[in-house]
Amino acid sequence: MALTDGKNIVVTPTTFDYPYRFDKDKGPGTGGMGCLSFENGLLPFLEQKDVDECSKLIEDTIKFVNKDNLEFTGVIYGGFFKCKQGIKFIEFNARFGDPEAINVLNSLETPFSEVMENIWAQNLSKENCKFKSNYTFTVYVVSKDYAIKKSDPCTFTLNTKAILEKGAKIYFASTKPIEDNKYQSVGTSRLFAIHTCGNTLEEAKQKAYLAMENNIDEKLDYRKDIGEIYEH
């Protein structure tokens, strides 16, 4: 992903999404069951030259789009895969990725309002759009039927106070509050995300899963292997 003011781009830390429903990347594709990023902005299987190649593709695309004074600004989200034959481009979206946005925005050191002002003023740069050097970790919690079959709305409990006290954040999605620690699903999408940061991947991972332990209703589900990198 990158932020652009129409002339300049700032590439965000590279993220790794877990699109498959079950552990070990089994089951159908989903909206994303989790996501992580590393403190160096790369991933274990990526080199800086790979990111530079993706950045060049993003930059060239923005120049092409704006050549007729369309003035595209904001977020551009590129889908890229590193294959044996090199970097392959899949798609572009004019939005933040989900759940990648949770990781990226929690890594942003510069206030987001200032980033928007710099985009408006067309003076966006790495100096006024800085990111922290940390590991980020996100796990989505879903109904057990998610991505398998349509399920009826369900009511569940969630100990939000205990989760927050353990240093995690909660980002609600297809969920509405009913009363203290009681919620109801809305629709059939993901219910909420648990997010943590850390000085190491293991620290962020343990913080997230420990925060979830005994604090999430047993009728809900989530992947237990976010943090593992699988090759396909």
C-alpha cells in the first residue's frame, strides 16, 4: 500500500495477510483472518529490491492515471505476489486493505490528520509521513460458520476490559453492543479484530493470543496460527 498526493508517494510497511479460513491456510478464501508486519517494513521472503519494484509500479500507475489531470490522491493498495519468475501484479484498489489497514495505521508515527494535510498540500514525503519500527499483529474473530455457510445472528460475550488490560486493541466490525460484555453479530462477515504491537513478532503474537484466552466466547472462532509463514 502507498499514500500519494498525486505527485509523491510514501510506501507503507509491507503486510502479510492470511486470507484462508482455517489454520495452515486450509479452507475457503475470506476477507482476511489476520495480518502482520515486521519492524523493517519488509517480510521474511522479500528483499528491498522487491519492494522497490512494487513501489515503481505504483508510482508509474499514479502518473498514468493523473496524466489527464484526474488528480488521484489518497490510498492506493496494490496486490502483488512474489513468484519464482519475480514480482507479479494482481490488482489495484483505491482504498486501504483490510485487515492490513489495522497494522499500517497502528504503525503510523505521524498523526494521520497531518498526513492528510500534506496530501492536500501536495508535499507528502517520508519526512512528514513516518512509520514506527515495530512488529504488528492482527487476528480476526468470526462465527464458526464464517465463510462456510450462512449463519443466523448470534449473541456472544466478550470481556473487553480484560483484553484491553493485557495491552491489546479491539476493532469491531459486524458487531453491535447489547449490554456490558454482550454483543450481537450483524450480517455474516467478520465480527471483530484483536490487534497488538511488539518489539518482536513473538511478543506481539503472544500478547494477542494471551489477551484472547478465556476472554472470548467459546462459540466464536479464530485462526491459532497467525504468525506462521506458509509457502504456496
